[in-house]
Amino acid sequence: MAKLFTYLLFFLAIFLIISPVLSLPLKIGFYQKTCPSVEAIVRSTIKTALINDPGSPAALIRLHFHDCFVRGCDASILLDSAPSNQAEKDSMGNKGVQGFQVIDEAKAKIEAQCPNTVSCSDILAFAARDSVTLAGGHYYDVPSGRRDGRVSYMAEVTKNLPDAFFNVTQLKENFARKGLSMEEMVTLSGAHSIGDSHCSSFSKRLYSFNKTFAQDPSMDPSYASFLKTKCPRQLNTRTGPDPLVPFDPVTPNRLDNNYYKNLKSSRGLLASDQVLWNNILTRRIVKGNVNHPRTWAAKFAAAMVQMGSIDVLTGKQGEIRKNCRVVN
């Protein structure tokens, strides 16, 4: 009996030693010893990208979001399609997602200094943080130690990303499946303070809303008239252009609480934006974000950290890709 007890203690000790190696928590300063310059390299790369393209912060924040909501924050969105598999980035749900070249540039610089050390998923998280800051949001520390996934499936995108016509119940359930609260859902929706959307994502609100109303009655009529000048009634995205329209025409490149002011004025671009004001459950949160911009900015930073921890791979899971577009 004593011998059996000794064996049990031995295997328990081995388990306690091994299990943290398999799955470890993320840590601020994870690369302090192995690649201390990593965050400075990413920040410099993002600043250069911003000079060349004022829309790059919005693109990189969106890239991080679209990555984390499919298979977790494992950089699976960065993988290219192969002859035998269509990857996430080629899904219609990721139409217009950009920023891949910026991540490639940061990765190449980091590999030159710290080969086989920094994951693409951590680079993406750092890039999103720096984009938030450069666009006018709060700075926040990024816990790191993520590993990169080895698979990417196009079919998984639409099953996981929120749809542009989701109602509040659907949005709440979608975010809850990722471990995010309704408050965090409304807070992160404020990312639509910057960036733009294709007409195909909202033109139904302008011309064919439902059997009763051709135009969405929850949209400010003057705003709808403006959008009609940008988006044609006959929109064939297969053969013709699909114009882009800024989410916030007032401060399109500044991450601020103007997004929530637009909702209050019935000027939310997507149906899934405007429902946050129209629904009593979320209107209270929107009002708070309208009245307390600094509080919203702090909440946004905290919610980005929380989002960045969705289903991460750590320890011996996944890999550290040498090239973010292909597995090793």
C-alpha cells in the first residue's frame, strides 16, 4: 500500500511538472530575455505602415479580431491557401481584410534578430495594440507567449464571425461562445469607429430591407441618402466594384467614441451596429460610452486583452512559424 502511494505521488509530481509545459498562461514580457526588441520592432513597422496608409491601424485591429474569432488567436488567418485546402483568408467573411504584408514585414525583421523565437500570433497581437494606440486609443500591455496554429479552414469563418445583420441576441451569443460578455461585445464594437465597410455589407438596408420597408426605418434618412450616392442599387460584387464607405464619416481614422454618437443619431452603418442602440439591453451601455469617452477607451483596451486570450496555444502546442503564411 505504501509503495502504491509512493507511485501515485511520483506520477502526480510528473504531471505537475509536465502540464504547465503543455499549456502555459500568457505573460507580459514573455520575450524579455529571448527577444527584448520584439515590441519595438513591431511598433516601428506599424508607424511606417501608418505613414503610407492611414487606414492600416483599422486593418490590423480587424485582422486580429478575425483571427481570434476563428480557432482562437493562433494566426490561422495568416496562412495561405494550398491546392488541397482553402484557408480562412479566402473566405467571403474575410473579404477586404488587409494588413498581411505589414505582419510579413515585422516578422522578417524579427526573424533576422531573433530566429525561431516569436510567434506570428504574438506579432499580430502587438500590432493590434500599437494600432489602437496610434489611432488615438489607450496603450495597454500585451500578455504574450502564444504559439501558431497549423491549420486554417475557410469553412470555419462564417460559422464563427458575427454577421453584419445579427441582432443583439445573436451578437451576445456569438461573443459569449468566445468567453466575452455583452459589455465587452458593445465595447469591442467601438472598433468600427475607424475603418470602412463594403457596400454589400449594408446595401440591403438602403434598397431592400424587408417586405414592409424598402429602406431601413431605423436609419437616419439623410444618412441613407448619402450612402445611396456611394452604393449603387444594382450591386454585382462578382463582376463589378463593391465600393468602400467609412464607418464613421466624421473621424474615420481616429479611434474614439464617435461610433456610439453615430448610433444615437441613427447613423450606424451596419445593421449589427445600429441594433446596439435600438435594443434596450445594450442602449444603456452605448449611452455610457457616449457620455464617458475615457472610460470607454480604458474598457476597450481591457477588452482587447481579453479577446487576445481566446483559445490560445501555448507551451508545446502549435509551433513558431518561420513564415507567417505557411506552416513549418
